[in-house]
Amino acid sequence: MGGICRRVFPYPLQGFTIATGTLSMVFVPFVLASIIGRGSRFFLVAMLLAAGGAKLESKLREYMDRLGWATVALVVIGVGIN
């Protein structure tokens, strides 16, 4: 989960990278989580831009950090409930 989260969410990635090394995460799951996380983020942004065009692009650039942090909050709440 941490490997995927570190690729999707907007905060600095160095902390998660160091944490995965410190926790001795196995290399293959780490790489797979990185591919899934980064791929999902880029695919989501591309899909939004294809659907909304230039108008959505300007709004997305304006609110990208807020949207990312809102997603982090929803994941934390979701994990906290389970």
C-alpha cells in the first residue's frame, strides 16, 4: 500500500523511498507498486484532460495540490474505518 500511495499522492517521495528501504521491502513488489501507482496517476490525469479539454486543464493545474491532499485524507479515513 505504501508503495502505491507514494506514487499517487502529491507529497515528497523521498520519505516513502527511505521508509521502504528501512523496512526491507522486497524489490519486486516495490517496483510493481511503483508502476501501478505512477501509471494510475498519469492515466487519471490524461483521462480527465481528454474529457475536459483546456478549460479543465487550467482548473486542474489550479487545484491539483488540494485534490491530492483531499485524496490522501479520504484514504486515511478509509484505512482508519477499516
